[in-house]
Amino acid sequence: MKLHNAITRTQKTSPTQSVPEKSIDKKKWLKVIEFAVVGFATWCDPTAGGLIFLLRFCFQILQALQNDRPK
């Protein structure tokens, strides 16, 4: 009976362990997209430093908004 209770407890906690992994995946994809967009913008016009700074700032705002999302 004790073994059954221990197995049931571990099964109940396993779905909550996958939630941080999804969050980490989203953060990684956001970083990859940020790198691609900023890299492409820099390649198109390397002299637009202020606009590229604002673009990176927008990605930081997106990341902060995702972290503030209620669970």
C-alpha cells in the first residue's frame, strides 16, 4: 500500500515538472528569434544603431511580460 501511494504521488507531480520545461523552451525560442531579427536588421542597415537598440528593447519587454504572467 505504501508503494502504491508513493507511485501515485510521483505521478501527480510529473505534469508540474513539464511546465518549467515549456517555459524554458519559450525563452530559448524567443532568444533565437531575437537574434535572427536583430541580426537581419543589422545586416540590412548597420548604421541604424538607435532603431536596433529599440528593437532589442522591445524583445526585453516581451520577455518581461512573459515572466509576469500569472500562473
